[in-house]
Amino acid sequence: MEKETKRRLKVVSIVLVAMVAVIITIVLLTGNNDDGDFKDEELNMPYDYTYGKAMANNGMELHYIRTKPSNITLEPIFNNVTVAPFYGINGGFFYQNALLSIAVVNDEPVSKEKGSYGTGAVNAKYARGTLVWDESLDVLSVQVVSKPSDLAVTDRSRYWAQGGISMSLDRDADWLEQAMAEQVPLPNDYCLRSAAVYDTEGNLYLVVSTIKGTLASFREAVVEQIGDGKLVNGIFLDGDGSSQLRSREAKLQGDGRMVVQMLRLLR
């Protein structure tokens, strides 16, 4: 009788171990994965870009994403870039939830559902440097405008435009005068900085600093370290705690604040 009891206990133990193994397997297959196919968030993110990091002679550390303008759209996120479900960097200036810089895709402001204010339909108060990609020509330019209707583009249904402040990379002698005319904020303060610049080969570089510096020191670092001496022009984007980047290789959250809009990689 005792021998039979031991045999039954052994069988029950084997069955219980098998059940536990099955349960663990199911948990591993389905846990933290809604559809059970081992999704890794980073695996589904864009790959069509190059990430880089550079240290300028003036001590400014730059992180950048190089891609083509056809791989970019402008996206409202109302979040920190590092936790938004996209790769890219922060966009233009904003106040609370309202965009103060142009952010337009195919003549439509990116936050048009907000109503009439803060949608990305204007560079508020001032004509400012606006980075424009003309899809028909596959050409980037910087145009100083107040509103999208002032932009010179080939086809108004095929372009994007991101407002900021002119960097005037083609005019070293008077770049600061132009930036001041566009009411650039905090030019002499030590802040994190960000920019979007392009080179003679049509590459777009989305650049964020991780060292605080003046506007001049950031511009100097960009000219020195980005684009192998082939930069054409670009714009300063929002800075300080809004200077944020997300890629597979780096996540820079600025001071952790929310930003309204970003330049987003598509593929």
C-alpha cells in the first residue's frame, strides 16, 4: 500500500512539473507582447539613417541623425521625443501646447485639429528662417517667411516646411545679425542646442548638443563637425531643455520636458 502511494505521488509530481513548464512557456511567449510574435519596439523602428556623435574643438558634443529629406515628416507628439513612438529630433518653438513655428506638410499645419492658434500655420510675430523641402525638385532651402503662403515651392501638395531661426551658413559675416533680427531666444546663454542643416549632396542632418553653450559656439561646432565641410545652410530649432533626440543608438531627453512637435524619420 505504501509502495502504491509513493508511485502515485511520483506521478502527480511529474504531472505538476509538466504543467508548470507549460505555463512558463506560455508566459514567455505572450508576456509583454500583445500578439505573441516577440515584438521588440526597436526592431520596428526606422533603419534608413546614419547616427553619429562628434566632439568639437570648443568642447561642444554633438549627436546627429543623417538622412534624406524624403525620409522626414513633421509630427505633433505633445510628449518628450525619447518616449514618443518615433525616431528623430525636436522641432520648432512652442508655448504650452501651441506651436509658434511653422510646421506644415503639403500646405497643411500639423496640428490643425487644435483650431486656429498654435497649429503650425505661422512663425508667430516674426518672419523667421524656415527649412523647406520641395519634393518635386528634391531640393532643400531656407526661406525667411511669416506664413506658408509666402513659401516658394513647386507643388503645394508635395513639400514640408519646418520653422526655426536662420543659421545663415552661407553668410558667416552677418549670421548673428540675421538671427537677432529673427528674435532668436537666449543667444548668449549656456543652453542645450538643436538644428537641422543640409549639405551639397542633399543630406539632411538633425543635430542636438549634449553640452550647453552659446548660440555661436553651437554654430561653430556644427560647421566644424557636421557634413565634412559641405554644409549649405540650415536652421536653429528650439533649444535648452527642448533639445531632444531619439534613435536606435541614443536617447537624449533634454530636461525631460514635453515638446509639441518633432521632425520624424519615416523609414
